[in-house]
Amino acid sequence: MPLVLVSSDAFERHLTPPGHPERPERAHVFDAVATAWRGQGGTVLAPRPATLDELAAVHDRDHIERIAGTAGRAAMLDPDTFTSPESYELARLAVGAALVGVDHAMAGNGPALVLVRPPGHHAERDRAMGFCLFNNVAAAAAYARARGASRVAVVDIDVHHGNGTQQIFEDDQSILYVSTHQYPCYPGTGAVTEVGFGGGRGRTVNVPIEPGAGDDDYAEVLARVVVPILAAFAADVTIVSVGYDAHVQDPLAQMQVTTEGYRAMLATLRAAVDASGGRLVVVTEGGYDLPALGACLDATVEVLAATPSPAAGPVADPAPRVSGPGIRGREAAEAALAVQRPFWPSLI
Ligand SMILES: [Zn+2]
């Protein structure tokens, strides 16, 4: 089942002020990845703009109108979040790219890797924040539901908590949100005790991890918490919010994940999705060191393009450890398991 990429060089035209980490050069990295994939004979699909109704599935009309009102000019929406004259159109294109990825995956044509900016996971139902205007992944999850998926999982491995995605679905039983993130860190949400509300209780899974965590820590969290919950939920469609800002070279956070650690995480997630017979869409979020971003995207393409599903990478030793590599992961996993066991009886 061949991988497709969804990408456009238009994303370089979303401009941010000089020195801003979410800068147009990130789109040049996406372009290089897409060009290399084409050079191997791979398919790169062009995005389409999301419709207003597709945006309104996850955003208030007031919010959409506020962003639309920035068309043709530069605006500061919060101290981190800016628009340029084309940003509204490009943010709609970023959402639409994720929907094209969902269409591909749901047609049974293999996984999709969606290369977009601005990112989306901090955008809440009624506000832009954290470099994000519209929530690309949330719109993709809602779209997958509208297209007939009964259960959709969003796995967010950006180093920051995806407050927007959590907020949009926190009372929705049909959409699982699982996040690993540095904690404490921006935006401050994502405590392990945040588990969703009402009918959505138990459909929000937060795994906050201490600063300084590396490959072993993330492997342990995925093996002990994320993969078992994905297996129990058995989503029809799984969407990964892939931020590469947990990388050791990233300037915005303090995690120590290597490119090989990201390769292992993507392999683990792909194997988990394949094991449950679901469909996989991977959508970019953060990642602000350009060489690390490029290397991690190359690794991601290799993992998603491999046939059959690659081995799941090093699986953490589940035996308790008191110190050394993996201690942050062990502590994070055990805290999350203690909170989540009532909702997921299969967790050990
Ligand atoms: Zn991030």
C-alpha cells in the first residue's frame, strides 16, 4: 500500500516576523522532502482549501471570521501568533491538505504524510494561539468521522500539549486524544489528570513527561501506555500530530530525542495501527531546528513507505528501574497508567 505525501510550496508564503521559529524556511524543508519522494517515483498530492463548513466542524463561526478578517494584511493574534496577507488562505489550505490525507487513507490506499504550516494543534474552537490559526488535525478527525469512521484516534507526539485538539474533542466519545508532551512547558495544559468530560471521559489521555527525556523514555511511554490504548480503542482512522520539537537539537524545548528515536516512535505507531487494521494519516505540527526537521521527516517517510510494516523499534524493558535511562519515561508511564486504568481495563 503506497505512501502518499500531501504538500505544496505555497506554504512558504505564510510569513512570520523575523526571528520567529515557525518560519517560512520550514516549508523549504517540506519541499525538499517532497522533491526527494517524487524523485523515488512517489506520489505527492496537492492540497485543496478546506471549505467553511469543514472548518466550522471544529471552530466557531466567529473564529473563522476573525481569521478571514486578517486576509490581505499582517496581524498579531497573540504574542506568538501572526498572520501575513495570505495566511488565511494558507491556513485553509493546511486544513484541506490534512483532509486530502484522510481521503487517501480512508480509500484504503495506504498511509499519508501531510506536510503543512501553519501548524494546528494549539488552535482551540474559538481562538488562534501558539503559531496555530486553524486546527488541521482536529478538522481531519471530524472529517474522518463525517466520512463514516466510527472511531478516530489522534496521537500527538509534538513536544507541546495539543490544548486545542484536546479542547475540541474533550466531550466526544468517538475521538480519542492521546498526547505525550514536555511538562511543565507551553501551553501549561495536559496534566495527567485531564481525562475528558461527560461522554468523553476516558477519551483524553495525557502523558506529561519531565524535561530531559530521550529515546528510551519515549519508547517506554509508547510501549506501556500509547500502544495498549490504541489497541483497545481500535480506531478506524489514526491521525498522528507529529511535532519534531522533542528533538535534542530543537531550540524550543528541553527533550533529548534523536532522529533515530523519532524513527522508532513512528515505526511503533505504524505497527500499532497496522495491527488493528486501521488507517494512518501523519500531519506535521512543530519542529524548529531545520536540519533535525529534515532528517526526522526523511526517517518518517522511510518508516511509512516500508512494506510490510517495519519492526516496531526497540521496545522498552517494562521491568521497574530506579535510575538511569528511561526513568522519566517510567515515571510518566506509571502516572498515566494509574489515571487511565479505570477507563482501559486491558492496561497492565
Ligand atoms: Zn510544539
